[in-house]
Amino acid sequence: MDSYKSRPSLQQYADKFNIMIVGDIGVGKTQLLTKYGVVDDSAFPSSKSVIPNSHGVKQYNKEFEYENKIFLFKIWDMVYKDKFDKSAKVFYKKADFIILVCAINNRNSFLNLNKWIEDVKLNTSFNFSNMALISNKTDLIDEREVGLNEIRQKAEELEIDYFETSSNTGEGIKEAFDKIFLSIINTVYKQPQEQFETDDKQNVKDKNDDSSCSSCIIF
Ligand SMILES: Nc1nc2c(ncn2[C@@H]2O[C@H](COP(=O)(O)OP(=O)(O)O)[C@@H](O)[C@H]2O)c(=O)[nH]1
Ligand SMILES: [Mg+2]
């Protein structure tokens, strides 16, 4: 297991990104993250996240290496609610990317994607290309309630990437998250000199320096 001492300090990350994973309860969101090897935030003090339990959101972290740089992905997962409450809407606003999840053996979880998308629309000023769709539990093929074509069609309508996974067997998980992370890096990450050249230096500082935040939620 990695020791904390071997982890980069916050300043050493090339960049940090916030991802929110949403979908009906029971579709396997938490299991997907665990299988991908995320680190529980409480065991990752350098991320300095302080999210009160009352928000019903738990943060996981994943370091991701690309082109000799290390990026930190903070992933927000719902703990117990099937909807974010009003106070947790702040997470939508801070997200760089949203992962929608349904399960192939649960038709309602597929139909409810529209509600989640509506939530995203209402609470973000968001470019829809910053989303991906995962349908999980592909090992339960005999219980399939959602056709492959209709899920694919949904992703095509939204013009977002679509992945099939099983947290049970692990199939598809690494491919899905690796591709999502790469697309975030390629679309959101700016080279350091570009950042330096912008007039928006304060924003860059705020993004990289969590200690500047005095509220109870530190992103
Ligand atoms: N068969 C099967 N079960 C799964 C899979 N993913 C999650 N589960 C089970 O589904 C239940 C809900 O998973 P969980 O990750 O807690 O769902 P969440 O509410 O979306 O976070 C648990 O009992 C998991 O073991 C999968 O891919 N295949
Ligand atoms: Mg969960």
C-alpha cells in the first residue's frame, strides 16, 4: 500500500479535477469506484477535503499518471440518498465532469437517467460533452431489462461516451475510467504556462490552494 509520504503534495499535481457520479441507488456506483481502486478520502489527508456527512456525499480520490504528470481526480459519490438535497447542489456546480450510471437489469434506473440529466441541466452551467454514461451489472445478462441498442441510442442522443461494466467481474471498469480521465485531461487541463499567461491568476491559485477556503466544504 502507498505510504502518504510517497504521495505528491497538492502543489505537485499537474491539476485536480472534480467528478460527480450519479444514478439511482443500487446501480453499483460505489462498487465501480472501489473496483477501480479509488482511495477513501479519510485515508488521503493530503486532499484536505472536508465534506460534512449531512451532505450525503462521500469523496474518493484517484491519482492518474499521464505524460509523466500526476493528476488528482476527486470523485463524489452519494452515500445514502437517491437524490442530492438542496445543500449538496453545490457539488454539481463544482464538478468538471459527470458520470451517469444505470444498471442493465433495472429498467427504472435507465428511465430515471432523464431525471438525473434534468438535475444536471438545472444545477450546472455545463457543457454536455462533459458527461459519460456507464451501464453496469453486465454480468447479470440473463436479467437484462434494458436493451443494448436503447442505451447506445441514449448516449448517441446526448453525444457522450458510453461504457458497459460489471463491478462483479471487473469487466470494462479500467477502460471506462481511464478513457474518461484522459478525455477530462485533454479537454479541461491547460498547460502550466497557458495558465500563467492568463489574467486569471487568482482563479488558478484558488484551484490549487485549498487552504484559501474558509467554508466547511473544501474542494
Ligand atoms: N451482479 C452485480 N452486482 C453488483 C454490481 N455492481 C454492484 N453490485 C451490487 O449491487 C448492490 C449495490 O451496489 P452499490 O455499489 O452499493 O450501489 P450504489 O447505491 O449505486 O452505490 C451491491 O449489493 C453490490 O454488490 C455488478 O456489476 N454486478
Ligand atoms: Mg453507493
